[in-house]
Amino acid sequence: MQKVVIIDDEPTTLSILEHAVSTLADVILVSQSTQALSSIRKTKPDIVILDINMPEISGFDVCRELKSSQDMRDIPVIFITSLADSENEQIALSLGAIDFITKPIDIELCKMRVRNHLTIQRQKKMLTDVNSALEAEKKQLAITLKSIGDGVISIDASGDVTFINPVAQRLTGFSEKEALSKPIESVMDLRDTATDEALLNPALYTLEVKRPVAMSYGAILISRHGQRFRVEDTASPIIDDDGTLKGAVIVFQDVSEAVEMAVKMTHLTNHDQLTGLPNRVLLHDRVVQAISRSFHSRQSIALLLIDIDNFKYLNDSLGHQVGDFVISSVAKRLNNIIDDRVTLARVGGDEFACLLTAEDSHVGADVVAAEFLKTAREPIEIDGISHQLSLSIGISLYPQDAVNAEEMMRHADTAMYRAKSKGKDRFSFFSNDLQRAMHNRLDMELKLRRAIEANSLAVYLQPKYDFESKHVVGAESLVRLIDEDGEVISPDQFISLAEETGLIHQLGKQVLQKSCEFVASCSPHTSDFKIAVNVAAKQLENPNFAAEVQAIIKGAGIAPESIELEVTESALMHDFEQTRLILESLSALNVTLALDDFGTGYSSLSYLRQFPLNVLKIDRSFVIDMDDEQQALDIVTAIVRLALSLNMTIVAEGIETMSQFNALQALGCHLGQGYFLHKPIAMADFFDKFIANIEVA
């Protein structure tokens, strides 16, 4: 456990500081400045928290004595000062202070400052220990070298091997007999680590320059058996007393383990120990690099700052072990959502950051943030008790609202606190414009969720006109959202959102339910009425979709023949085999299946052959242009003839003029719909206008 000495003559201040720091380290309280140095020398703390103004010996004098002591000068000092005490702060910094705790004392801020410096001290100690270990290893290697424990090879002036010791034999794979008199470059196969290109042997180079040389750290020795060793070496010329160059000697050692140790140290320096995620240092480096790349590619990057809501309460009430468990669990959940190339870092106690670049992720910051919020809401079980968590997320974008890494972090932090102020469990953009857009999106999602939960989605019906009987024989169900002010919101504004959020399944189910109930209400008046309901592509991804449709139809007590399901060409492309099986199951129920918007998508005739489709709908874009474009008329004519040849019912949508109506009727089109015939109207109005007065045969 780390130790902190707190020196202050005010009991109240000592009590507050002890409360703030006691959860981080062992605390030693000193109320008399005369005892400060002896207490510090005795306890050897990791940090000293020192008040400036004390009656006997001032904090400055204590610090001077401390920094002049050979065995205590490296102990960090944090001064306690007032908010506007800039003069004292300058003096304190000149004496070697590392930080300040301002009065009145903010316990949480104090705690964070001390925690950060304790972390730095731990890391410094780790680095010192590792460096000591490396230094000890280097000394041991030097001893080994003197004892001929390293590889040693000597050559003559021609470059041929004259001596090779056992270690060199092991590393090169050549025995003494095999190596002697061979050129050294054939015995020592040296390659560049990065490029694997052959390197000039230092022993040959030292013959040329006639002085000692050393090979670069990035060299690999490949033995004759294919083993690869990271090696370090020195080479020196052999010159006799007469100054004649007789040859050279190269001494080399296997440093593979040292390299591995350095790699591990780099990882420790740049990663959080609890979660294994990149830390703030590595994150900052990656943000800087991403900004540099973005400056040239002109592509945006996003930084998400993520904070666990109410973590302090959980940590304080249940203990730090539980707190660490929560942090580790959240880290795993967040990491499972993102791609391996995306940087997720732990930047503080309960704070994470996520860096999204165009190269690493093709998903928007809002989508990632929404997924983070969703996964955090899943209860976490601690000692058999489920706890509900939530996150607050702030998002900053470069170059839209920040010019450098530091500003991105600040802006993301500001946006995160904005999310907290709005009730937590949400995300917020720093940019006002983007924030407004996302607010509208969230507002629309909220309206949609409420409408689905309240079963208040409105279904409008657009009549389908039979060209032969000249009567309305059916309708297409079109969903509408009614907001609090009674304004009708068109599906263009919320269908794509419903698909993104997964609400499309509940929405589609509710529309089908209401459509079936409407058909049931029409049964006393007509038995031939058919209603068409649109099916989204994502609904067909549900393997139980056909069973759900069957249950709804059965529950409404209507004939399956009175329901027509419309699918688009694009919906058929997602999973060909699964879609075919679902459509076959629906067809087996005697539900009519229609291909909507034919001609605008892939228009593959294989769909008409391989899927059990009954109806072909001509897209409105062709119908609207029939009056003015011969090509549009030709396409409509071809589609009608194709459908008729396949014994499919043909429906034209988007009829807006009498000439379009007459042309479609002349072509032999079966059914039509459009504003020329009638616009979509509420179910009750449709019933009164087209159903109520039908006489039962």
C-alpha cells in the first residue's frame, strides 16, 4: 500500500484530507511542522501533502529541507494553497512542488489529483525496477562476455573465419570444423529486422575502417537451421604491435529476451493495468496521429468520452474491488461492440474514450454511442444482486468543432457533462448543429417508441381500384405517426429510423394487426375486400415471421386470402434462401404475396420464377412519366405483358391523371391506386366512404 504524509496545523483540514486520501493510500497525519521532516524520513512516503502557512516552520522551509536531503529529495510535494494564491504557487513550483490542492478543498478533485500522482509514482517505481533489472542484465552480459559467454568469431584479413567459440557455434549452427576458413558472411547470416535484407557483417566493415564498430539493434542472425536470433554485437580490428592489420574479432550476444522485455515495458507504459486497454498517453498519441491523417485526407474523426453514471456511489458503498469489477465488466462490454481497429481507452477511474476514424470504422459516432448505451443498460450481477448501470457520453468531432487532440478531449468532456445534465443514460455532441440534429432524431425515436408502446400508430388506407368492375376492391395500409400536436408525420421521417433501431419489427406487427382488425370489421359488409401491408427487409430476417403473421390473422378471425404482403426487390437480396423459405411458408397460409416497386431495383426475372409471388406492382416513377416519356410507357407496357404472361395480378401505383388511368386500363392492368383515384385516408373515413354502404349479397 502506498503512503501519503499530510502536514497541516489545522485539524479540520487534516480531517478533510484524510477522508479524501484514505481510500487511496495509508495516511500519516502530522499537525506540527517541526515534526514534518522526521516523520517523512521515518515513513518514506510516496507523496507529501504540505500546507504553506504554518506557525512554527512554513511549508516552504519544510520543502527546502526536503529537497536538499539526498535521501528525500525525490519525494513529490503537493502544496495546500488558496484559490488566488498565485505568488505562493510560483514559489512552490520553484522549490520543486508538483501540484496544488486549493482551499476550500474539493474532496473529489483532491482525490483525483492524489490518485493521479500516486499512479505516476507506481509507474515510476515500476520503470525504476525494470530499468534496474535491465541494467543488472547488461552487467551480467558484460561479465559473460569477459568469460567468453557470448558468441565470438575472429577472421583474418581476407575475411575468413579463424576462430569460433561454442556460443557462436550454437547461434550460427556451424561447428568449429565447418566454420574455419569459410568467409564470415557465409557463417553469419545477418538480416535487417524490418526488411529482411542482408546486412554487411561488422567484422568486414571494421577491416575497412580499422576501428571498432557496432551493429544496429535491429539485426537478426539466422542460423543454418533456420532459427532467428535478435543479436547485438561489436567488432574490432586486430592490429599487431607493428600496426599491421591481421584481421578482426566480432563479439555478439542473443538479445531476444531483452527485446521482448522492452516490448512488454512499452505495453505496460501505454496500457491500463486493470482493463488492458490503452491508457490516456497512448490515446493522446493515436488522436494526434488520426488528426494528422485527417488533415490530409479531409475525413472526420470522432472522440467519444464515456463516463459510468453514479459510479462513485457504487464504488464507495460496495468497495473498490466491486468498483474494479464494474469497470472491467463495462470495458469488456464496450470492447465487444467495436471493431478491433477502433481505439477504446481507459482515461480515468470510471472514464473511457473511444476514437473513431474513417479508416478504422464505417459506423457513425451516434450509432456507436447508442450501442454503448444499450449494452451498459444490461444489468450486472454482483454478489447475487442485479445492478442497473448507465453511461453518459460526450462526442467531439474533428475538424468540425476542435483543432487539436487537447481540444477534442475538452469538448468531448463538455459534451459528456451536458449529457449528464440532461438526465444521464444518453449521449451528446459538442457541435450545436449536430446536437440539434441528433436531438431531433432522438425525439423522433422517442415519439415512435411511445406510439408503439401505446398502440397508437395510425394506419391510413389508399384505395385500390379495379379497372374491370370499376369499384374499390381493396387498399394498401400506410403507417403514419401522430405527434402530440396532432400533426401527421409521414413514414419518410421515421421508417429508416425504425429499421436502424430495430423498432421496425414491432411497427410492422402493429400495422399488420390493425389491418387485419380492419378487414374483420368489414366482413359484415363484404367478403371480397383485400388489404395490402408492406413488409420491411429486416422483418424477413426474422425466421419466425411467417408464424407471427399466421397468429395475427388467426387472432383477427379473418381469411388469409384477404391479406396481401408487399415486399420490395431489395428485401429479397438480403438472404436469398431464408427469404425464399419464409415466402413459401407465407404462401402456404394462402396469403397473397406482391413484389412492390418492380423495375426500380434489381429487376431480376429469377425472383419471379423462384419466389412464390402473386402480384406485380408497377412503381409510381414509371406511371408518372407515362404521359411525357415514351420510354416510361414502353417499360410499363413490358411489365404488364410480363405479368399477364405469368398469370400474375398487375397493380399500378401513383396514378395522377386521366390519361395515365386510360392508358393503364387499355394495357390490361388489373388494379390501380393513386391520387387521381383517391389519396390515403384514415381507416374510419375509408370505412364510411367505401365499406359501410356496401349491400351484403
